[in-house]
Amino acid sequence: MNKIRLTSALIVLMTISTLFTAQVRIKDLANIEKTSQTALVGYGLVVGLDGSGDRITGQKGAVFTVQAIANMLTQFGITVNESDLRTRNVAAVMITSETPVFGRVGSRFDVIVSSLGDAKSLEGGVLLMAPLRDAVGDYYAMAQGPISIGGFNIETQTGEKVRQNVALVGRVPNGAILEKQVKSNNFDPSEPLRFILKSPDVTTATNFANVINLNQNNEIATAIDPSLIEITYPENVQSSWAAMQFIANIETIKVETGNKARVVINERSGTVVVGGNVILDEVMISHGSISIHTKVTPLVSQPEPFAEGETVVAEQTTTEVAVEEKGTIGVIPGTTSVSELAVALSDLGVKPRDIISIFQAIKETGALQADLVII
């Protein structure tokens, strides 16, 4: 099974390697400066929960949920004491999103809803009208609608729990309406056109400008820094419509990227992603394994019938240590591709989880010619 999983991973790595030399369209490589989005946040209430909302009574109750319910009812002309509220069908949530690119007043976009209190699940809930604001408190949009969570969290009266995915975070599709224009969407030919690279890189920025100049047969593009490319509109572009046609042509041009060699490791999930341009010098690998199994067994001491004494429960701990004496030893020659590295590790019979330790050790020897990123 481990070999099957490793082989699947190797296929992915080999695919990445072949894609590294491919060129990328400008529209996939960078964003126009005018299309930057604004982060939004809000607070609201989710109602209609089947007893899985916040607790609003007792010392462990969510006080902010109680206050929010009372304030909401007051707006409808209903006065209620906070101490009289008895419901678990409501949950306080935080709402997050970003303004849509080229959005105008009336544009709809998705929002993310996350539980703030001690609710068990947001399944089946409906988000009530909640304002969304930016970092300085300016109002931008209003969110409302049914929540889609893609999971569930069930708990029976006997204490049995069944859970699939995360039931405390959901999405409201097209649940927000933009009510304030973020920026002007018009393109002014008298102002320079600016592209911002999604992954700043000196080589990519230079190639970006050179390709545009070659396409237009004119020096109109300049790489200001590793992330910003500034373009001057040609003289024949005099209107917003002509500017859009020029941008549409620019976005289809392909640029050869210059990404850094990088190995990314997620130790929590055991995921290893190796870039296609990673180079490994010749190195010898010896890898064994040690397994430690600790088992706790309860021992009950029961007194004889009619004898004085009490039942005593003690714990007996047994620890087993298994050492795999026959480790894996092999020499990996200097390689220039991920596919060669993957085949070499496969021939050594390395388990997917062990690859993490191996890459960390190789980096320490200086044989890994790439950045090692642990997330």
C-alpha cells in the first residue's frame, strides 16, 4: 500500500517537473493593480439551528449571543430580558469575505461564516442580515442567506458522536450584495498600466517586460521591482474601450517564469511537495525506524465476599520498543529532475512519511540545492 501511495506521489512530482518549463499566460501570472480586493468582516446571527446553537444560559453561556438576540428583537419592537432567553437555535458568527474584482454596486459575492461561540453545528442555519465593513470600519456590503457547510456533527443523548468535515464553518453562496463602489473600473490611457506579480521574482518580472516589448515592438514595459511591471499605453490607445482591447491582448501573452527551487513540507499531514527545478547532489541515505508502543491495562483488586476492604483499580503500563535493525541504505547520484529523485527514493523503498525526515537531513548536508519550507 505504501508503495502504491508513493508511486502516485511520484507521478504528480514528475508531472510538476515537466510543467516547470512551460510558459504561463500573463493573466494567470499577475493581477492588474486596479483589481486589488478589499477584505471585509462582520458579525451576525445564524438562526434555524436544530438545537446545535450557542448555549445562552448558565456560567458557560455565550453572553455576546444573548446580547445580540436581545438587540435584534428590540429593532423589531420586541423587548425581552436577557435572563429570560431560552434557546439553542441561534449561533453568533463572524463573517469574512473580499470585495469582488471589478465589482459594482449590486454585485453579489460569497461570504464565509465561522462560529464564534460554543455551537455544535451550523447545519441548516440561515444567516440574518449582517453588515460587512473594511479595516477602518467603512460599510461596503450586506450579507444574508442560507448556509452551506458540506459536513455534519451529530451527538446523541447517550454521548455517541458522529462527525464529517467541519460543521462550524460554512459558506453563503452569493450571500452578500456590494453597496459601495470600491474603486473606479475605468482604464485611463493617460495613466500607466500596472501589473502585480502573484509570486514576485526578478527573473519573471524581467521576462514579463521583455515579452511585452517584443510583442509591441516598442519599449513600453518596465520592471519597476520584482513584483511590479509598469506599461505605458501605445499612442493609438486613446479611449477606455481601446485600453481594454490592449489589456485583453496583453493578458494572452505567455511568459517563462523563474520560480525558485523549493521543497515544501507539512509535518502535520505528512505532505511533501517538490518543485520541478530542484537539484540534488550525490548523497548516501541510510534510514531505519524505531516504533514505541505504550499500552495501559486496568487491574482490578476485588476483596473476598463479606471481607473488609474496598475495590481498588490500578493501572499496569507496558512499553514495547521495536527497532528495525535492517535499515535502508542507498546512494542517490546527482540528479537534475524530480522524476529521477522520485525513482531513486522509490527504489530504496522509502515510505511517504519517511520522505520528510530524509529531506530535512539532506538539506543539513548541503546536498539539497533548494529552499526547504516547513509549514
